[in-house]
Amino acid sequence: MRAAAILGLGCSPKELRPFQAEGKIEWRMGMPASGDEADVILLFGGDGTIHRHLGQLVRLGLPVLVVPAGSGNDFAGSLGLRRVRDSLAAWRRFCGGEAQVRSIDLGVIFAMESAGGAPFDKLRAGSSTIAQGRSAPHEPRYFCCVAGVGLDGEVSRRANRLPRWLRGHGGYVLSLAPTIFTFAPLPMKILTPREGHEVDSRGVWITRSDQPTLLAAFANTPLYGGGMKIAPRAKMDDGLLDVCIVGGVDPFKLFCMFPTIYSGGHLSIKEVEYFQATRVRVETEYPLDVYADGEFVCRTPVEVGVEHAALKVVTR
């Protein structure tokens, strides 16, 4: 068997040694150039490392074993690989022909042509290129966990400025606490395809949410931000995005509801809307940062969708 190992930032070859001890395996370091050069890929790192390699991983079509070794490991956790020893157990089963290989979905972000910072009322009037159904020829960007606009983007931006060791020990939460009291809800419009219609160049969309919004999250997995269950009903193989929209909430109430995100209890709060969709569009008054898996992707307006069974993963 041939295996390729990809080491993320901060990972060293010594972390690979327990995996190399299993059986007679031909190893190579780095991403294979084609699917003919390896039978499986081991990726050591966190959500950001996975995010940066997703396009190539999808193209290769090889099974991927994620080893949680980053500052944020929500994707691995959603696969049941919460510790390195979980991945090692899965690897031993894979080498013995017993491990499960699943095909899972990935989220996809399409950056759209903006209206050059046009006011939101003009977007509502249909003057924007997104409203006219004309998308820019930008390459789509895959994400494995959650994409977000609003508060999530600001928190991710602050967390990414922290030292790596601090990001891995509650950096998202440390960045969230002060942001709650300074971030104001922003005009945001969320649109979904009209039921029973395929989206085409004419743009058969309906408005699902049109209000001042603190956060819009588009989830492929239940977890993000270091274990927060922002989308507790999300499944990685149902061909759907789970959408969580948090409207205008008083900062103190938001601070008090924050612990409920770890259990999914935030869905019972009246300012929170939760639904599933195959695709969504996001329009904002002015371009806002879009983050996915903790990484900056682009700015609004965007379309977010899901590619069913896009990635093969090794699980326990």
C-alpha cells in the first residue's frame, strides 16, 4: 500500500512515526500530483490545514485520514476522531482492511460580482448583479465545517491574530467574549431557491431572512469554534446545509446565551432561526468578510451550496 502524509503547520515528522509502524507501506511526503501515486492520504493538522487542501483532495478522490493536530479540530471531532489515538486506531483498522471509508459532503462558496458597495436598498430594488443572476467567474471554495458572515467573521479575524498555542486552547472563545459587546447587527438578506425550482440564470430565489443580523452560519458539520454546536442537526452526508441565523440580540442576552451553543440549546431562543437548504445567497449593505473553517475566503455577496459525497474519509 502507498500512503502520502501531509504535515500541517506546527506538525513534525515524529508525529507520523506511530502510523509508519503499521505494516509494509510505501510512504511519500506531501500532496500527490495524481491519484495514481497513492492509495490513501494522511493529513496532520486542524480545520485550517484541511480547508487549504480541500480542492486538491476532491480532485484526487483518494480516501483521507485526518489526524487532529491543529489549533481547531472540529472536522476531525465531527468524524469521531477527537484525539490522535482515535486516528491511529482508524489507521490500524484501515491497514487491516476493516476501517470504514465514508463519502461525505463539503460546503462550497461562490464569490459573486458585487455592486461596488451599493447601498442595501439598491440591492433590494434588484440593481445588483447578484439580483440579476450574473455571477463572477471566480473559482468556488470548498469548506469542511462551517462558513459564516457577521459576528463569526470578526471573531475569526481576532482569533487568527492570537499565538497558535492560545488559539488551540480556547482562542475562539477568548475572542468571542469581547466581540459580543462591540459588534452591532448588520442588514443582511438571506435567499434560498424557491421550492420545486432549479436555480437558473433568471434567479428563482425567495427571501428567507431580511433583518439586522448578528451571525449567519452555513454548516456542513455540527461543530465549529472549538466544539460549539452551532448546527446540532447537521449531517455530513445528507446533501444539505444547516443554516443558523442569529438576529438582533441584546449584547447581555447574547453573552448569557453563549454557553447554550455547546449543547445546541440556542435553537430555542426566539431570535435564532434554523433551517436546511441546498443553496443560499447572502447579500449585505456593504461587502462583509466571509470566513470558513476559520479562514478568510472572500467578501459578500456570495452563494453557498453543498457538493454531495465530495470527499472520501477514513473513520473508525
